[in-house]
Amino acid sequence: MVQGEADHRCPPEQSEQFYTALKAAGCKVEMLRLPNCSHLGSVYAPPMIRQAQNAALVEWLNRFVLGQSVALTQDPNPGPATAEEK
């Protein structure tokens, strides 16, 4: 999941609830929070944040689509992360 922290269309609280429900159901789920970003954070965010989101998406595609084992740079189950942590 990718969530802009300043998203008023899909509030972060709803994403947190969805993330928690998926984890409780045993689903593999990750959340990347984009600080100070709106619903269109992936398009209009500062370059550093867009780069972090793109890196997270490529890592996800490599793991879950291509089946490549990727060494994680952080704890795989830390709870929601922010782009600043990437």
C-alpha cells in the first residue's frame, strides 16, 4: 500500500485500518507512507519521495511478480513505514 500522509481523498487512518485488517487476516502486506503528500504524491511529491516510492514498487515487483529473493533493508514486519525511512 502507498499512502500520502496529507491525502484527503483516502485518509491515512483508513489505510491504517485496512493495513491492520489485512495483517490480522494473515495477508502479506506492506505500507509506504509518503510524508506531506496528497493523493497524487507519486506524481507531485519531491523527487526524493518519488524515488523512494519507485524503489519500493520495483522491490515489490521483483519479490512478488518475478519471485526474486531480495535482501530487505529493514525489518519485514515493522508496521507502516514512511518514505523517509527507505
